[in-house]
Amino acid sequence: MTITRTTRFARLRTLTVTGIATTGAAAAALTLMPSPAQAAEATQVTASSSVTASSHDSNAATTGKAGYGNNLDGWIRQSLDIMKAKGIPGSYDGLKRNIMRESSGNPNAQNNYDVNAKNGVPSKGLLQVIDPTFNAYHVAGTANNITDPVANITAAANYAAHRYGSIDNVNSAY
């Protein structure tokens, strides 16, 4: 991908607006951790439509539920369908970019070294969510398991929507 001048300025504006930490420990401390006020104010996004939970469960065939692959592409696509039904903004590219930065696509990734881990709440899953954030932003219709790929992606996107407007606006630890 060729980065144009406009793209560079857009990224710089996004980073300036959202603010980024400049060192590893400080950046890791920001990883999907709502303030107590945000967690209390978190509105669960709801919709009348029912959406099937993750393709990562034991009943999923290799192609996953409803034709979703039981792989990163399938988990992102299933999450996007749930997000669309629940009114949570985000794109395939925004999700994949953040997943690759946070966990390299490993749904069982866990950070045991940052400030969160030292405080007893390590970041987990594809988008490195901590338990309080997952619980506050969990989306009905997904598994209640932080390392379930679809539940993790969808909760993180719900958090990012409340905090930054969309997961697409996240370009660093958040």
C-alpha cells in the first residue's frame, strides 16, 4: 500500500485527536480499559434481531456457523454481521489492523507483562481486552467468554465505538 501525503496527515490527525502513549508500558496500560465512569455509563447496544454467537465453539464445523470460517477471516466477518445488527460501527480493515497489532491473530493471546497484568487483570484475546472492559461492553448474542474470538472482537468494537466513535479510529493501544 502506498502511503500518500493525505493518508499521512489523516493518520497524524487521528493520532493527535485520540492521543497516544509514547512508551510500551504506558501504551499497554491504555489497552481497552474504561475509566470507572465510562464503565458505569456503558450502554449495552441492543437490537431486536437475534444474532448467532461465535463460530469458535465446540459445535462449529471447520467452516463455522452460518458459513463463517473458523479462522480470523470468519471471526471478523461474523463479528461485523453482529455489529451491523447491533448498530456498532467498524470495518473489516479496521478490525484486522487492530487485531494484528494487538495479538497477531491469536485468540488465546494474553499479556502477562503490562500494568494491567501486574494489577491482576491481563489483556486477553484477539483485541487484548481486560475482564472489566469485556464485562462492561459484552454484546448480547455472543459468548460470555473473553477469549472467544467473536465475543472478544465484538466487545472491543463496542468499547471503541463508545470511546473513539469506531474501531476504525484506533491506531495504537487504546
